[in-house]
Amino acid sequence: MSDFVLGGVAGSLAEMVVLPSLVVRTRLMVQGADATSRQYSSFGHAMRSIAVEEGVGSFYKGAGANLAFTPLARGLFVLGLESSKATFGTGTPLADFATGMTAQLLSSIAYVPRDVIVERTAIDGQLKTQVGSTSSSLAALRTVLAHEGWMGFYRAYWPHQLVWVPFNGLFFTFLGQCRSAEEGLGIQPDGYLVGVGNTFVAAAAAALCTNPIDVIKTRMQVAGANPAVFSYAGPLDCLKQLIRNEGASALFAGLVGRIMYVAPNFALFLPTYDLLKRLYAAES
């Protein structure tokens, strides 16, 4: 139970810190589908434009969903993490990949609805027209429930798995390789700052590898905002339309935003969780 609580605390803190990057990453990934929406030339341009035109508060319109869902999602994540380590062990690429896969599959129970709500609030103010109000987490929840029903909160569930299962598998594989390399050099990989650096590098590399499917997943998750703009029959249809209308380069839209969301997120989350876990053990 302590792992669940400590994971929820560390994960919630990390998600709130990087929420502005998630907003920007979402807007950059979806803007190509609608030429009439607000367009941004880069991550920095989007940050400046949103802050000036909509106010800094626009970066935190999904904060309510974060506070509601992230403790459960990250708590489940670390339960999957710890149970997988106990079952498969650590130190080999296969075991590390299994760890990430197990943690993701368990946490997605809460993470998918959290993503749907946060991403809908993220694009509020970007699209020229959209269904209902998504000006806050509560407004987005009401809109999704009214127009899509309860299953709307699990929109694009399988594409979500196609993003985050390989991401987490690759992340823990890369992280394990970083630690092994450091041990070979006589560096202690368990220190907090070293852990921050390791997780940042591993998460950034995994984010790069999985960005194309994340673009597809994100567009499908926000499709309820404007079904005419995001008219996809499924992931493959989304991929075909994206490449036909925007070119293959669109698969890497929002890459900087994704890295700036994921890498600091994991770099804060996992080392902080490990630190809290050690402190809790010392006090027990």
C-alpha cells in the first residue's frame, strides 16, 4: 500500500510540473488536421502564443483531471512496476521491457480517461469550432459524458496501449542499459541526481521512438471535439489520411513538446518515488 501512495504522490507532482508541455505537445500534434485552427511554428512559438493570447492559466485547464486521476494512475503504475520486478527480476533487456509493459497496462485504467479529459482541455481555444465546452476539466468531463457517453472516456484505448506499452518497455530497457554502463564505469547509479539524468535520457529516447503512434493516438482521443475534422475510422485510417494530407513528416509533429513533457516527467517521478520509498523504509 505504501508503494501505491508514494507513487501517486511522486507522479502527481511530476505531472503538474510538466502540464504546460503536455498542452503544447497536444496542440502541435493536432493542428495539421484543421487549417482553420490556430497554427504554431514550433514549441517555443506555441508557448509564447498561448501565454500572450490566452493567459498562463490556459496551460493548467486540465489540472483538475490531473489531480483526480494521476494519483490512481501512478499508484497503479508503481504497483505494476514492483510486482513485475518481483516476478521477472531486473537487469536484462527482456525483464526491463516486461516491467514497463506491466506498469503501463495496469496504470492505463486511470490514465486513458485522464488523457482524454486533459487533451480536450488542451485544445480548447485552438479549434475554430468544437462540440461543447472544454474550458476546464469539469466542463470537458460533462461534454464527453453528454455527447459520447461513458465509453468516450476510453476513446482510442488500444492506440493508447500501442503508444505507452512500447514506450514504457523501451524506457525501462534504456534505463537498465544506462545503469549497467555506469556500473561498468564505477559510477553509483542509485544517487538521486544520477537517477534524474538517467531517466531523462531514457525517457527522451523512448519518446522519440514512439512519437508517430502518439500523433495518431492523440488525434483519435480528441476526435470527439470535432468529428468532422477528425473523421477517422480507426488508427490505420488516421495514418493514411495523415500521410496523404500532410506528409510523413507530420508523424513527428510535436516531438519537442513530447520530449519536454515525458522526459522531465519521468526524471522527476521515478527518482522522487525511489527517494520517498527509501525515506519511508528508514522511518518504518
